[in-house]
Amino acid sequence: MKNLIKPSWVQKGIIALMIFTAAFHLSAGPGNPTQSIKNEKTMKKVKKKKERAGYANGFSLEQMVGTIEAIQSNPEIAKFEFRVNNQWINGGHNRSWIQDFYGGGQEDTSRKKPFVYDNSEPPILLGANEGANPVEYILHGLAGCMTTTLVLHAAANGISLEKVSSHLEGDLDVQGFLGLDESVRNGYQDIRVSFQIEGDLGEEEKAKLESFVKKSPVFDIVTNRVPVQVKLNF
């Protein structure tokens, strides 16, 4: 697999994240400590079995090679358009539906049902906790994207990971979006991301992982200005 990591792969590798539906889930589920240990051991056995069957960190190496070769031969299939539909319900409560998207040169209809996300605010911000608030979803998106990016690039470089977890914090002063102080920005003033990674890793592999994690599309979105067109229809 190391021979596949050429400049063209590095430039286009992020797009592969959007194509794969496999996920990397190695953390133990809820329950008592004994059950959690059993769950973790079971997941490790499944992981090792998959690696012997041509998988790395939960990704199919055959699919990975096929995807990259397809993109290299036709870069147009690397272009995606993702969509969200949202409806206000009441107060600070609104709901989003995510289902269809364009990718791989065609409309994708693989999702038979939409993913539904409720957005709200806690009582201190005039809501009723019908769901997490939108800026918390930003942290969720950043955590998920950075994790998937890290794991995928590690797999492509032959780096096996046992466990990946992260903790994110974001500082926000609500005086900005409430219009109380124009000198305060509306969004996050600072975001801190801390990863805990387990695996048999050498210093060279650790250095590679540090570079991989910042290839995340959402990391790029939150650290660079993205043009946003807004249109109100009446």
C-alpha cells in the first residue's frame, strides 16, 4: 500500500473519505466494566480477522485501491455536492434532514431513509434542549471528519490503530450573535482538539499521524474562509 501514496494520491485522497461507507468503531459500548472489556476484546478480534482478510483499520484495501485508481483516471468523479434541508419548528428548535447527494458522477440514492437531526438550545440560551445546538454539531462534525481522515490515511500507509478517541472544546461569546457587542465575533473564538491514540506506533508513524489529521475537509472548512451564498425567498 505504501507504493500507492504518491503526490496525486495525497491531493485526491481526501475525496476517498466521501466514498467509503465503512466506519472505524473500536470503543467499548455502554454497560458494566466487565462487559465493556469483553466488548473491546471482541472488537479487537474482529479487527484482526478483517486485517487478515484484506482490511486495514476497518477499510477494505481492495476498495481503497479501486477508488483511488478510478479517481486518477477520471477526476470528475471526485466532485461532490452535499445537501441539508431544514425546517423551523418553534422557538430555538428546528430540524434538519440529510439524505440525497451528488457524487461519483451521479445522484446517490443509497440512503433509503433520511438522517434526522434536531437543533435546539439549552434553557440558558432560551431553548428547551430538544437537541444539541448548532455550534456543538460543528464540533461533532470536526471530530468525526478528523477521526475518519486520520484512520483512512493511516490505513493507506500501513499504520494499524487499536483505538482513537478525541475531546473537543470551543469558546464562544454570545454577545456577538445577540448583537450586544459588535467587537465580538459571532462564532467560535477558539477550538481545542485533543486525540488519544493507541497502537504499536514508532516515532515516524506518530509524525505521519500528526500530518494526516489536518487533511480533514471539516478542519479545512473551519480554518479557512468558505464563500457562502445566502438567498431569502418570500
